Amino acid sequence: MTTSVPASSRPRLARHVRLTFDRTREQHVLLQPESVVLLNRTGADILGLCDGQRTVAEIEEELHGRYNRVVDDEVQHFLARLVAKRCVEISDG
């Protein structure tokens, strides 16, 4: 079950997770203690903006400036999937 993250939430990477660029794979990855998640460019951009200060709405606005087509629900659902995997933490307000 995947829900969406509210637009007013402030996401950040969990302490045990690191976003980096893997030179071997030539791709952004999300490193966890026992796993690696391969990211596409958009996913890496979303996570790069998850600093615990910006709201989801501000992240979506930033992405609208970078890309011609960003569907807000997709950002919220992407973040919800990573919250479910404990890669992203959410604070409200």
C-alpha cells in the first residue's frame, strides 16, 4: 500500500541513507547499510532537494523550474514509497 506524502511535509534522507553518484554505474544511487537503490535523474533531483527545510510543495515548484513536465502526485508518491522503505523521514509543518 502506497499513500502520498502531504505537500506541507518536510522530507529528508534518513540518517542511515546516503545519496551519491556511483562512477562505476554512472548513475545516482541511494546507499543503505545492506542495499543500494539505483535512481534515475529525476529521483536523484527529488532526493537532492530533501533537506528537511523545504516542503514537498517547494520541491515540486523547484522541479517545475527544471523540467517541462512534473506531475505533483508523482513526487508525493515517490517520496511515500521511500518513506515506506525507511529511506526518507518526514516532519510536518
